[in-house]
Amino acid sequence: MSDQPTVILLADPEMHWRADDRQAIGHYSVLDTALRRVLSSQLPRVLVATPAQAEVAARLLPGQDILLQEPPNAQQCASDWLAQGVAKAVIERGDSPGWVLLPIDMPMLRLDTLHAVAAGLKAATMVFPCHRHLRGLPVGLSAELHSELIRVRSDQDLRRLTARYPGMDIDVDDAGVLMTMDAHTGLNQLRAQLTGPAMGSLVRSGLSALPL
């Protein structure tokens, strides 16, 4: 068992990855950027992915770090699928001292911010990075929340959980905690539930709204 929290990488189930995808930062795709950052952190990690996404992710991650989840059915919204993925990942890594929820479409997030959130879980049940007084992601959740996290079935369940416990804010000089690709409504809805209406309005408005 590691004494470091596990990073749970979250991708919208409607996000399609291709082996030749070069749409994002430098020579790497959105997926490559996120996975390489987490690999560089040397933190334990698990990616929640559809089978099609997992096939691409397997270029960088070993199989034990990829958690398969079938795509949402017609009655299930993407944000609820993501919330259920969080519960599934917590069950899979139940011996972890905590978990850090990281959407993959945050290409400007700094590595030291990821470490700061992970370290914050030694002192708090819930940790948020803050840039200029705005809460962003990733959010850290301690093992104290295990029994509630494994029962999560919707993004509303996650919102109620984060509203129930006092979160510790960590000030970071990193606008990347607020910057997203702003293309996937499932991830944006999940962000709004985790961080509150201010963050939700920012992701809906796009990067030009950020106080950089």
C-alpha cells in the first residue's frame, strides 16, 4: 500500500481518442498530456475509461492502471457516468489513503499543484486548489470519505458530499486549475457540482472569462 493518494483520471465518455491525435499541447494529445503529467508525478493512478479509450491509453499506462467502464446507456448522462466511475475507482483502490479527482482536459495544470493537493490530504478531509480566490480542480478526497464515495451514483451525490464536509483551500499560483478545453459537457457539469457555481459559470463561458 502506498502512503500517497491515488490520482483518478476522468475523461468524458463521449471524448474520442485516436492514436494519431495531435489536437492539443505540443506534440501530444490531450490524453498524452494528462497521462504523462501524472506519470511524472510518480503518484499512484487509475484511469476510468471506456473500452475504446482504454485501447489508446494502453500505449502509456499498464493494464492495472486502467479501469474499464462501459459507455453510458441512453438513460444515463455523462456526468452521472463520471460520478459512478469515481465510485468504481475508489472501490478498486480502496486501500489508498485518499484520491485526487483529475479531469484529463486540463492541459495547463502544473505538476507542483498536483503534488500540493495530494500533500494537503495529510491535513484535511477535502482539498481544493484556489487561484485568485476561485476554487478549481483537481479536488483531493481523503480515505475518511471511502464509505460515502463508494455509494456515489450521480453528480448530485458528489455535490452533496462536497457540500457536507469543510474543504481546505490551497492557494496556488496556477491558472491551470481553472483552465479546461471546455468541450465536454459531462466534465463541465461534474466540475460545477464539485466546485460550486463560480467554477461552473467559468467553464461555460470559456477560457476568456478566467482572471489570469
